[in-house]
Amino acid sequence: MTAADWRLDDTDVPTLHPSGDWTALDLGDAARRLATKSGSAQRLDVSELGRVDTAGALALLRSMPTGADIDCGPREDLRRLIDLVRPALEKEAPAKQGLEGWTGFFDRFGRQVVQFGGDAYDMLEFAGRLVVALGRTVVHPRRLRLTPLVAMMQDAGINALPIVFIMTFFIGAVIALVGTNLLTTLGVEVFTVQLVGVAVLREFGVVIAAILLSGRSASSFAAQIGSMRMNQETDAMQVMGVDRFDALVIPRVLAALLMMPLMTFCADIGGIAGGLLVSWATIDISPVFFVQRTLETVSITHFWVGMSKAPFLALVIASAGCRHGLMVGGDVQSLGRNVTSAVVQSVFMVIMFDAIFAVLFMVLDL
């Protein structure tokens, strides 16, 4: 073990010559003395450098100009250590008051815009790869893995039916209760039947089912694929020649596409049942009359409008979950961040596209 030391040649190209072991145990006051010369060296000579760790690499990096490309020569260990500790010096400085504070604000805003553009590009790239994978599966059905598909259908769809029914049951009950209180003052409480039917069949059934699918399945897809990424299982699949989209993404997307219409239908039944019960209890509309008036006054078009949204919303939700799962890095923090992002993004997309569909159907007079 040799104590760390250094010398600086003040030539045309100031060169720093570190010597000895630049480790946390051997640095001594070399780092403190070198800090007074921060940014003075333009070149690094590592011919006399002994052992080095992150503490020594950080001290050497601070002696060089910010952003300088350090030539480590044959010392690959030093190069890796510098690459490891360099981000510690490149952390964003805290925002300051006055003009500098505004500059920092615009800098952060610009970074967010650039990041948003990058996310949009990654989303389009994933969508393109998904379309190609789906087309390849249609052309070659043998590529489809039936066992994962059936397992995902049960997990994402069948197991979710009870909670979907219960949620929409209470949503339908609330709609009927609010409608009853409002329409009774106008003397037309019988129109509560139409209100419940149109609201549940056209909007609330499919939206509640999509939000529950986002909370249950998008997070589950992201966590499952993300944990495989952390355990390097996806890398092993790639080495074995297994396509990750065929093995991980396609079964989940198809399961969501197949189960979402069933969940929407269950949600419609639950919402109408909730409205029927409240109408029967508050304004004494019998179940037989409620069902008969629903069939007579609520057009079947409202049902098909709601069902037409289901496959598209399922595709958006499953894609968000799988994409964020494939974005997980090798740490738990990345897993948690991407699972949260998958749920937030899928719920946001559900609400946004539902609004787009509402405007589109209004223009088409449906």
C-alpha cells in the first residue's frame, strides 16, 4: 500500500501525474490538496497510478475541467470508475432566485418537453412493433402461445368480473338516486329508467371496466414483465432465440382484447341492476316495468356504442402495461416507477380516448 500523491506539470498542456494508491484508505490529504487545483489539469498521466476506487476516481475527475474527455490509457478499471462517478458531478444545480431561477425553470421545462417527445416516439415505436407482431401471429397462428393466453384471460378477465359487477352496480345506483331526486321535482321520475340505461350502456359500463382493467392488469403486466427484466429472464429468452413480443406481449394484449367486451357486458348488467334496485326502492318502479321500459325506450345503439369502445381501450391498456414492463431497468426503483407510470398512463388514455369517441359519435349522430 502506497500513499496517494500527485504532481502537476505546468507545460503547454498541464498534465496531472497521480502516483500511489488512490483509494479511500490511502488518499490522505492528496484529495484536499488537489481540490485547490481543480480544473487546472488538461491531461491525465496514469503511468504511476496504483490501485484506485470510486473515491480516488472522484478526486481525479474533480481535478479536470468539467466535461473533459479523460484519456485513461490502458487503465480500463479507471475508465469504468470514472463513468460510474461522473453523474455525481453532473447533477442539476438547485434553482436560484431572480433571473437565474427563471433560467432554471425554462431549462427544466425544456427537458420535460424533450422527455415527452422521447416518450411519444417510444410509444409509436412500440405500437409499430406490436402491429407487426400481431400481423405475424395472424399469418402464422402456430406462433401463438395458448397456455399463457388462457392464463392471462383468467387473470385479467374472469377473476375481475365480480369487482366489475359490484363497482358498476353502485355506479348505477348512484345515477338512479341522483336522477330520481332531480326528475321527481319535475314530475317526470319515470325518465330515470332512460337515464340509467343510456348512461350505463353508453359510457359508465365500458369506462369503469377499462379503469378497473388499468388498475388490475396494466400494473400486473408491468410488474410481471419488469420482474423478468430485473432477473435477466428476458435477456435469456433473447439468447435462446425467443421473441419477447411473441412470448410476453402478444398473449397479454390478446387476453385484454378478448376479455374487455365480456367485462363491459358484465358492467352493463351490474349498472342496470343497481339502477333497477334504487328505482324500485325510491319511486316504486317495479323490476318488470323497469326492464320493459328499458327495452322500449333505450335504443340498442347505445349498447353497441359502448361495446365498440371496449377493444380499443383494451389495446391501449395492455400496450401501456407491457411497454412500461419492458422499460424496467435492473433496480427496484425502476420497477416501482414504471408500474406507477403504466397505471397512470393507461387511466389517462382511457379518459382521453373516451372523450374523443364521445365527440366522434356526436358528429356521426350515433
